Amino acid sequence: MGQQGFLTPLRSGVVGQQQIETDVLVIGGGPAGAWAATAAAARGASVTLVEKGFCGTSGATAPSGTGLWHVPRDVAAREKAKASRYAMGGELAEHAWMDRVLEQTWLNTETLTEWGYPFPIDAEGQLQRTSLQGPEYMRLMRKQVKASGARILDHSPALELLTDEHGDVAGATGLTRTTGETWVARAGAVVITTGGCAFLSRALGCNVLTGDGYLMAAEVGAELSGMEFSNAYGLGPSFSSVTKSLFYNWATFYDREGVAIEGAGSSRGRSVIARTLQTQPVFACLDRADAEIRAWMRHAQPNFFVSFDRQGIDPFKDHFPVALRLEGTVRGTGGLHVIGDDCATSVPGLYAAGDAATRELICGAFTGGGSHNAAWAMSSGFWAGAGAADFSRGARSQARRRLHRAGTAGIQEGGAAAWDPQELVRAVQAEVFPYERNWARRADLLEDSLQRLDAQWARVRHAGAPDLQQAVRAREAVAMLATARWMYRSALQRTETRGMARRQDHAGLDLAQRHRLVSGGLDEVWVRPQAVRPTFNLDLERLAA
């Protein structure tokens, strides 16, 4: 143990290591992380937020607009809002959690209004609060995090969690890229808000979303849930990272001969497009939008048109090639399994929120998309931050706990021979990108991929990062590998088609499989069913009190 009870430096000879003491450590600076930090600070906790990029501009929300599941305090309206998603999600969501999220989203949106978020006003003079513009939203959230007294460490990715002698999570280690210094944070509790995993598919804002939080949490024994609901693909131009798909409701899709593809514009259009892309390119044209709709599109999502304008393409008249980019658990619903109303995981001192946590509780087997994910981020972030602050008050009395590093794969000092993280990234992408493997899955192809993924895990399991500067890339690569293994092993166990978990060899819905699939493990990945709690509705007046 080093001076003041901290760990020795992460690697021999590293100097300038930052040593941090904080009640609550928030790992991830997207919307969930920002809400967690402000909620924890409001409970009187000292808070440190570490972010891989720059808090306010990093992640999937910051560069684009998103819908928001904001429903008035009207019983009929909320029951209707829940019913549609409950059915789409294969009846795996829970009404109690949906009620909680709807109410907390309402309250947090009131707070955003008080903080000065510029919600638009309709013709009747009413605020329209069903969407958020990422740049304005995250600029405001960064401002509020700083105003709360929380400390922000930008460009400071976490590498591993720390545990005490009892196995409780007690902090984390990481690297500040701008200075090259390592940091060690001792914390009373930790909130994981690192987002989902999009496997570096180049979807907009997803370059930092590589499943890091899943890996760190699994290394201390945390569980995941809904990882089979991870095959979300975003539709967009093949030459652009923008995968906002709303505008394609006004598109016609064509083959290479310019013939309209039957069914591509229907409710099952993505399946038709994915199937067609396996044999030939697909083109789109927003030729069903009238002048009024076109003007609205330009105003609502200006970044959608940037790549078109640069190339001189008129998307309303010209046919342009489209692709499906894997967004994995960013737009899917899988993530860390939470066991309490405060979004605690099964490991004491560890909390999860936002896309890093499962959204099955409100979405079931169907994508959280924008609106539900945005509501979940602000609600779960708020609860997790408050829960972590409360937990930290008890942990603070355990001063000078002996801390242990929990990181293993791809980070061990003096590990196996040098390896190339980028090579591992490409190997994982080869298994999860192809539509024929991941869009509609099949047992033989899942097992085929898992053989190679397991072999890669055995190869890098005890490997160290090539050097300190490569440590972040090494951990990203290993996290993607671990995520793919949890995904595919869970998918093997769901021998039916439910929501976005599509199986070619089990095309129907099996009523006997109305349960969650909880997973975990590193060397040996395990999957077990868990019953969905009986549904009931909460008293909205009591919630509002």
C-alpha cells in the first residue's frame, strides 16, 4: 500500500499518479452520468465524474437529437403509453418500473425547465417536452454537474474497479490521456454510466461505447440481463455515421436496377433491407416527403443532411446507398442487471444507470430507441446517484480499507506476450457485424462464432496491455470480446423469436419463455432464466407526493 493508503502505481515506474478520495465515483459523462453526479451531490456526497471523452460532447446523445418518453400525469395517457411498448417488448417489461420512469422523467423534465433548457413552445403557448437536442442538453448538464460541486475529469477513462477486503466496490483506476498520468480513486460507491456497446461500428457518437462498464462490473461479479436483445442495427447512408432513422418513414427503397423493393418501407422493412443487403446494395430516396415535411426535417435534424450536402446529393430526389450499422446494446436493451429501486447491482457499492444498465424493465425485448432510453438515462441516473450517495455514508466509516485491483483481461502487468488490440477488434467485428449472423440468428452460426470468440478470450485472458498508452484500447477490445460472448450465449438460450431477439430456427413466440435471461462470468459464461415480476400499477398520486 502506498502513501495515505492508496494503491501503488498501476505500472512500475509510472510517476505523477493522481490520488483521489471521493464519496461517489461516477464512471461515464453522458446524460445518465450527469444526472447521477448531480443527484449524489444533492444528497451531500462529494462526487468525482470521470469520462473517456469530454463530458458534454461525448457519447450517443451529445451530437444529435432524441425523443423523450415524457407523458402527462394522466392515468389514461400513461396506461396507453405503457401498453404499446409492453406488447412490442414481448411482455417482459414491468409496469411498476414503467410507472416509476414515467414519473421521474416528468419530474426531471420540470427540473430541466427550471435550469433553462430551451424547450420549444407550440401555437397554444405550451412547452413541447417530448424531445431533447443533444448539444444543448449535454451543455446544460455539464454546467449543472459543475454547479453541484462535483469534480469532472475529462479524457480520463477508467480501466478497472477496485474492491475492498470484503468484496465491496471501493473505487477505480484509470488514465488521463491529456497528461499521461494514471489516477486511483478511492470511493464509498461507484456508479457505472459508460453506455452500451456498439463495437466501434462508426455509428454517430458511439466511438466511446465499447462495453467497458460491462467488463469492469463483471470482473467484480456483477450480472448482466437481456444481452440477447443486442442486435440493433441503425439505418443510415453508407457514407455517413448518422443512423437517425425517423426520416426513412418517408423513403422508398430501391435495388441496384432502380426497382422499388417490396416491403422495405413497411413495419418489417429492416428485415427486408437486411436480407437484401446480403446479396446486393440497397438505395433509398426520401421521395414521399412533401415540401412541408422536408422543411421540418431540415429544422429537426440538421446534422442528418450534412453528409448529403457535402457530396451534392439531394436525398429527396437522388437515390443514395444505405447500410445497417450495428448499434448493439446502445439501441438494444441489454446491460448490467439491477436488483434494487436505486439501480444497485448485485455487488455492494456498485450501481448502474443509462445504457450501461438493462432497459428490459421498461422496454422488454424491444429497442429502447431514443425516447425510452433518454427517459431511462435521466431516471436511472438520478436513482443510482442518490443510492450511491446513501451507500457511501456507511462506507465512509470504514476508513482506510485495503484496496485490491479487480482488472484482469488485457491489463495485467507482466502478462502474456504482446498482442494487437486492433486485430482483436477486427476479429470480434467479423462475428457480430454480418447480418446473416446477428440480425436473425441461428444456433449453428452462434456456436460457430462462439468457438472463435472463446478461442480469442483464451488467447488474451491473461495478457497485459502492450504499453500504458495502449491500455485503454486493449481494454476496449477485450470488453467488446466479452460483450459478444455474453450476447451470443444468451441468444443461444432464447430458443424463440421475441422482440428484437430473432431466431431463424425458432421463428415463433414461445409462451413458456416469458422470462429474463441473466448472464455473467468471464472464462465460463453462464446464462440462467429469471422470472418476470407480476405486473401491477403504482399510485401516481403517491409517486408525485
